[in-house]
Amino acid sequence: MKAFRLDELEAERAANKGAYLQFLRERNMSVGLYALDAGELDPQRPHGQDEVYFVVSGRAAITVGTETTQVARGSVVYVPAGVEHRFHHISEDLRVMVVFSPPES
């Protein structure tokens, strides 16, 4: 078993001064914590893996392909591999758990 505490992951991510912290990597998936502060721009490019976003905290909009929706704590969004996507209009600091399958390259 591997178990993680969100507050410890956030502290590690912040200490590394990066927006993304991969904290689990297995044969068929990887998991990370992604952080964008209010007003920040999301620099993402399409990924070669399917993704699931689980919003831990914050508020924003996300556009996936041509569809846009509002997200907040508890929202779950699926993004197919290769599809343009981006968080925007981030009104509260955003913390998102990201699951990649297969693992992020």
C-alpha cells in the first residue's frame, strides 16, 4: 500500500517551486498534484495519455476541445489523450489531482 496526505504533497510541491508534483508512478498510471494560483495562466499542452482531473480546492473554468465548464472542489473532468485543454478564469487558487493512464512520459 502507498498512502499520501494532501497537505504533505502540497508542501513538497511548493518546496520544489513547481506547479506539478508527480507523487505516484506505476505501470499503468501516474498521479500528481497540479497547482495554479488565482489569476494565473495554465501553460498546458495536450498530453499523450488520457487524464482525469479531480479538483481538490479552488474555482476555475476548464476548456477541453470546444467544451467549457466551471469547476470547483469535488469536480471531476476526463480529458482524452491528445485533446487541447486548459484551466482559465481561475478565481480561487486551484489544486487538482491528476491521474494519467498510461503513466505520464
